[in-house]
Amino acid sequence: MIELTTPISEEDAAKLQVGDTVELSGYILCGRDAVLPRVIKMIEEGTIDDLGVDLRGQVIFHTAVSPAGVGPTSSNKLEIESSIAPLSKAGIRLHLGKGRLKQETIAALEQYNAVYAVIPPVTALLGSKTSEEKVIAFPELGMEALHLIKVDKYPAIIGAAHGRSIYDQDI
Amino acid sequence: MTRTYEEIVTLVRDTLVLAGSTFREDKKEAYRRAITAERNEKARWVLEQILENAEVAGRELSPLCDDTGIPHLVLEVGEDCALTGKMLDAIREGVAEGLRLLPGRPMGIMGDDRERIDQSGGLNPDSAGVEPAPILLRRCSENVIRLHILMFGGGPAIRAKTYRVFHKHDTQVVLDEIVNWACEAVGQLGCSPCTLGVGVGRSHFEAASMMLEAFAEGRYDEQSEMEQEITRRVNESNIGPLGLRGDTSVIATFMKVGPQRASGVRIVCVRPSCCFEPRIAAVELS
């Protein structure tokens, strides 16, 4: 078991291999279909600093944040998967979700020294490991706004790293 | 025994919370068997996480999954039991209270027909804004009114399929098609292992109704020959928990075959319920 705490260093990100089991702690961002295209637009327009969160070494968890808790949505939805390359370029080092990614996305992760991790959809368990949550941007999106949460030992498996995918090999 | 309006509301509320937060014992046992039998280390780790999640959710009566689902109701009515409109109102109110208590994810969409399709009417911030699907009514042999509450999530709904199968006067042809559909659906779902719900009927409505009844009646420790065959063959696909490979793609199959017509076609409904579904609980209201 590898313990990771945000912000994740370039060295720690580079060491992660497909199939590694990790426990993730610290503050992480949460966003999905509705909000990620807006974050990308901020990056393109040069206004990302307005978020007030340094994206370097950060984690983005593909989830809504609602009174029911958190849990991964499919990372291969169009708006989510297309955010992975530009967010990695902007400094995100770990994308947390579920489902198989395209080869071009996996290549982009490698290019920017980022990884993709699969997290089981264990909402009750994650609730017991989540201590803080707040809206960072786009509050009008409700549960789909960009959130920042504090987590303690979220369980995950590295699903894509260094050009390889866990879905394309025996583990 | 006649129950008051308030008693029914409370019973339905608490049953919905149970449905959304607990694994029945036969399901826990099925997971324990799967953990023991699973040869893939990562797959076994995922199964253990799912079971631990169920223990935490059951203990705290909190949601098993953040997609808390759409309430689907099956109402059974016994011989001498009278079902009134007032009782249906109480059930509806109990569902709303249950969604607030669970709490359900506030994902009801507001607005007129057009706005509800494209989601431009906005989200209802009230968990109870998620309205239940139409009630499925059926006769039962016991002299009771019994309500089954099932919470259906979005992922399985995306991957489920209801379509016609030309059976060529051979049941194996239909089973083969069910396995093909299930392998494709389970592979795409991402939240395996699944419990497959299968309904076979004469129309799309009837096939989907049979699928719902299959979930209401199904037990993990009682599997028919056809159910076992479907489960075994999908598990041979090596999709595994969360699609990470392994022996456990499907925990069980619940199948119900309704009346059929003299025809070369059967209408089949296959729903790949996720690792937490069927989130189900039942209560007697009379």
C-alpha cells in the first residue's frame, strides 16, 4: 500500500505504476461533467488563478458532492475524459474515477507525468474518511459545482500510468 | 390489521432508508463466497471494499452509493385486502420522507416537459424532489398488502436493454442472447460485480415488469438452472470487479419468465444492476 498526500510531488507521481494500491490523504478537488469544461475554459482564458487553488500536485475526483456523499462517476464520459489532458498539463497529478480510458488520454497522462486511479464506489466508507467540504467555484451547479474536500486514506488502484492501462493487462 | 395514514408513512420511510443502506444477509453471504473464490488479488480487494462499505452503510443507515437511485415500487395485494387512494398517498409521502432521511441525492429536475428533458429547469434542492417510478401492482397469495422498494441507479439504466429476440424454438438461443447482452453491459458498467435482472415477456412493458418482479423475488441462495448458467457464462468473460478482471463479474442472476404468445419472438429485458443493487427492502402495510 502506497500512501499519498496532496500536493503530490513530481517524484511521487513518477513512481506510481499500474496496479499499485494507494491510500490518498489531504485536500482534493471534486468535479464532473458540468463543471470540468468550465475549469478548462478558465485555463484557456488564463483566469485559473481566480480559483484560489494551486492545481500543481492536485487530485481531481470525478464525483458530485451531495448530502448523499461522494462516489466516482464514469471517467470516460465525454466532458470528463476530455478534461484529463489539459488538467494534467495545468498541474493535476492524479485523476480519480472509474472506467476504461482511451489510449490518447493515457498517452497524455504520461506526457504530463500524471496518473489515473480507480476508486471503488464505496460512498459510506468514503464518508467515514471525509472531514471537510466546501464549494470552490460555480456554486450555481449545486452538487456538480467545483468542490474541495479533505480526505483521509481514500483507497484506490492506479489504473493508468506511464502509457499503460490496468484494463489492458492481467494484474 | 388496519394501519393509520401516519403509520404507513413511517413504515414506508424506514423501508426506503433500509433499501438504500443495507445488504440483505443472503447478499452478504454471496459476497463472502465470492471473496473466498476470487483468484485475482485486486479483484478480491475490491470485493472486500464493497462488503466493508455495506457494513458501514448498514450500521449508520447511510447511502450505499452517492447515486441513491430512483425509487421503484412493487405493491402486492392479498385476497381480502383493500387498497385505497389514501394509502397510495401515504406511500408517496413515505417515499418523500425516506428520501429526505436517507438522504437521497437531490437530483430531481424541475421545469416543463422540454426543460426536464434538457435539464434547463435546474435541480430541485430537495431530496424528495426525486419522484418514484409508476407502481407495479400484483396479486399475492398471503392475505397482506406488501410493498417492495427498489432504488435504481443511473449507471445500470444506461446499460440495460429491452429488445426482441427471435427464439427459433430453442430456449438456448434466447439464453445466448441474454449472455451476449449481459457481457457487453457488465463490461461497460464500471461498477461490477453485477446482479443481473432478466425479464421475458410479450411486450416491452411486460418484459421490464418481469425484470422488476425478478428483483423483488430473487434470492442469492436460490438460483435456478438458467440463472446459474447466465451467471457462470458471464463470469467466464473475465471482466471482474470494476472491470479490473477476475472471476467475479456477476454475483447472481434473477430471472422471471412471464406468459408468452404464439410467436417466433420474445421480448427480453436485461438490467445489469451494479455492485450495490438491487437496493431493496419490503414491508407489510396491512
